[in-house]
Amino acid sequence: MMKHILPSGLLTEATAALQRLLGDGTSQAKSAPRPGRRKTTVKPSLPEALRGFLDQIGQGGLQMPGGGPAQPASATAPVPQGAAFLARSFSNQAGSRPYKLYVPSGYHGQPVPLIVMLHGCTQSPDDFAAGTRMNAAAEQRTCLVAYPGQTSSANMQKCWNWFNEADQQRDAGEPSIIAGITREVMRDYAVDPRRVYVAGLSAGGAAAAVLGDAYPDLYAAVGVHSGLACGAARDMPSAFAAMQRGSDGVVSRAGSRAKAQRRIAPAIVFHGDRDTTVNPRNGDAVVAQMAQAAPRTRVEQGQAAGGHAYTRTLHDDANGQTVVEQWTVHGGAHAWFGGSPAGTYTDARGPDATAEMLRFFLQHPAPMPAG
């Protein structure tokens, strides 16, 4: 497990927040010990996630929300002849981020789909592209793929800050940067505006859920792999609590304006039932949030060839159209299923999350504009 020292100000803020949540029950007994007797420490009964959080602070190291053990990957996704994998950057009032853009060899100026892929903690656009093999899938289906990159200056482990309230709002913080990257690609290339999608892994999956909530007019559908629901946390302590315990019921979505009238983007959700980094209950919370208008449910069982068994739950709307797919991978941990070992956080034993997400996306273009 990699450890990273948190800045003292962030430690103080996180500890203070936890003490407020716990009623400041973490202090030692203040009376001096009697001669011949040891000084004792009062240890309150804490939820396991919060106890672990405090223990990590005391040891001087802490995994940022959405992180986990991995070895750095140096591989770069192969680029077929006639295709391109471009390095670009975007800036707005909220900051600057680099991104990579895959342009398939079959693109010749015709309108094509765009998939925005958000990596997990410690990852990079190149690592995520190599691990998911999304470029290869996009090459076959002639799609553009954008990979925004988080910076260590924005988050020391390069996690997307999905757990900050300031980064859960439309036209603010990191959502505005990622949406800005999306719109920049749409400006510079011929993109079908009805076929723009966003997906991510872990912290990137949580960020994708935020993007789908904040920009349902921009993203036609969302893919959340081993992530959390929009609004599952509002700061670092609640992020660790949500990651470890999961969310109860339907998580309150960020930003309340006109929610009743707003479109809920279709979603495909993957989560391993042995994930110890992000509790599988978080996948259930994403589904509960996205499937509020899907009263019918169908359940299918399957198994990847030579790999994991899975349960696929389909949530249909009143018209019989599947608007949410939930893939629960049995025995699966915190990794992109069906991915390549060329990237970090991958599990080659399937099912193929990349192929299934792309299939689901292309089956769900955005509705035609009214009028």
C-alpha cells in the first residue's frame, strides 16, 4: 500500500472534521496518572472506516479517496496506422488540465461519437487508455476518445476531487473543466452532439456520476466502474466513510435546481462484489440514483469465458427501454474488468467492461431536441 504524507493543514482540517462528527470522542483522559499506575487512553467505539482513517493519520500516511495499491504503468496504448493519440490541454477560470485525444483512422470529418474517459487515482491518460483498451474499441466503432488528466497539484494522488462540494456543481470546479474539454473537442472535430458519453474508474467513476448529474444536456449516458454516486460525500472524512461503508438508499444529488424536470442520463454500472477499496454498496447507490424512473427490473446470470461469473440487472422504463444496466462481478475486486495488464487496476478475467460500455453508449443517444 502506497502512503503519501498529507499537508499539515489538510491533516488538521480532516481530523477536526472527524472530531466534530464523533463529538470529539478521540481525546485521551486528561487526569494525571497515579504513581505506580499506567496512564490509560479512552478509546471510543468508532465506525470501522473512521477508525481506519484516524489510524492512518496517526501513522503519517493516507490513501486519498478512490485510491488503492498499484504499480505505475509505463505502457502507452498502441496507435494504428492513420490514427492519432494527441496531447492537448484546456484552461478555464477553474484551472488547467492536460488531456489525450484518440482520433481513429476511420475519422474523415464525418459526425462521430465522443467518449470521455476519467482515470482513477495514481493513473494517467496513457495508463488508463492502455488498461481499458478503449482506443482499440473506438477504432473498431469509429469514435473519438478524450482522456482528461488530473494533476498532482490539484490532488496529490491525481484523484478527481469528486468528494468536494465545490467539484460537484455545474459550471464550477473540475466538472466545468471536464465539460470544457468535452466542448473543445466538439468544437475542433465533427462530433455527433447526441452521442457524447462519459465514463470512469473509481474516483473517475465517481466524477463521471457527477458529470452525468450536472450536465445531462451534454452527456447522453454515463459509465461508472467501481465508483460512487453523485453526492455520496461532501468532504474527505465523508468520502472515506462512503467508500468503506457504502451509501444508504438513494443519495441526494448535488445541486437541487429544477431536479424534478431534469433528465436523468442512462447509466451502465460495474462493481466487483469483493471490492475492498470502494464498498460494492456504492454501485447499488449509483443504480438507485439513476434508475428512479425505471420501474421494471430483469436479472440475468452469466460468466466470462474462463473468468468471473456475473449478475446483470437491467432496469427498464415504462416504455420497456433499458435505461440502467448493473453488472455485479462475483469475486471481482477493485479493477477494470476485461482490461489489459499493460495498465494499472485491471482484471483480465472479465467481463469486458469496455465493450459493454461502448455497446450501451451507442444504444443510448440523447433524445432529439424538442421542436
